[in-house]
Amino acid sequence: MSAETLSVGDLLFEVQRSSRRKTLALTVDRSGELKLYAPAATPRDQLELWAHSRLLWVYQKLAIKEASLPLPRPSQYVSGDAIYYLGRSYRVRFVVDQAVPVHCRAGWLELKLSEKADAHARIREWFQTAGGHWIRERVNLLSERYGLVPSAVETLDLGNRWGSCSAAGRLNFNWRLLQFPIRLIDYVVTHELVHLVERYHNADYWRRLEGLMPDYADRKAKLLEATREYDRV
């Protein structure tokens, strides 16, 4: 069964209906895809009128996202390239005598020379293992602070999403998120933790998020701005 879509002007929205939703909402995701959330029985003509009334906001969001797209990633790493981990810049260095494919120390991300052809894959694996361990500890810290406990935490390739929360309470985080400063990672973690008790981005959700992280709006804006600088892997 194909997803329901709604065309408004030159824009195409993916419509997601729910019997539990009581209000209309829309999002512009990281890749620029448009999603419109609606109560199950909302007529399409009402959706179209409502979407028309939000077009200026949508175009503004799309313009901001286009300006913040990350710089092209290198097709192959060379010594001296910069890679960010937890907001800190590490320089790539290829070494011959190394037991593991990737080793991080003293400002360097050392890659085993024999793995150079697969450097992108090895770095991704390192982010998912070393970074995955770090983010689980970070989730535990914030989870205890807020009293919001997920059923599991995983670090995966989520494409254009930084994080997600399943109906079963499982939190998933994009391994690329580990490139950003801790302050911005904490925003994404807190954002997903709040989804454990508020599934939708409604007024209650944003009030609860602000109660836990009063400066969330600033962090959210900084995350969008930082994508171009940090998302290089």
C-alpha cells in the first residue's frame, strides 16, 4: 500500500494519519522531505487549506536547510584530513604497524594503512562501536536525571534522521551524530527521551522538553547550523 501524499503548489507532502492525533502538524526533515500529521478522519480539502496557510513557514525552513547542507565528503581520505568526534577535530594519519583498523589518540585518528581502500567503512564501524558505547553511557546519565528510561539504545545508520524512538521505547541514534559537540548531542538525546512519554510533537511535548532543557530551541538551531561544519564522515 502506497503512502498517502498531498500536492500543494510545487510541494509534495507525505500524509501520516493517526486515530490518536487531535491536531494538524507538519515537519521538514533533514533531507527536506515534508510530512503532514493529521487525525485519521481529516478531509483532504481541509488538509490542503491548512498546508496552504503554512507555506511561507515551509519555504523558510527549506531555505535554511539548503544553506546548512554539509560540505561534500571526501571520496578517499588522505593524511591530514579533519574528522570530528564529540565536537573535537582529529587529523587522519595512516600507520603501518597497528593492531586495529582505527585508533584515536592525541588529536589523531590513526588508520591502518592496509585498510586505506575501505577507510570510510572502517571509520563508520569505529564510530558505531566506540561512539555507540559513549552514547549509551550518555543516555544513561540523562535518563537517570530526567526519570525517563528507554527499553534499549542503539547506534545505527538512520539516513537523514539524528534519532528515533520506537513504540516499544527503544531509542536509536545516527552514528554521524557522534561528530557533534556534546551540548548538541544532549539535545537529540533529550528530544528522543521525551518521546517516551509524548509520542507526537504537540504542545505538551514541547512544554515537557522545555521543562527539561530550557535552552532546547537554541541547541536545536545550533544543530542545524553545525551540520555543514561537522558532518564530514
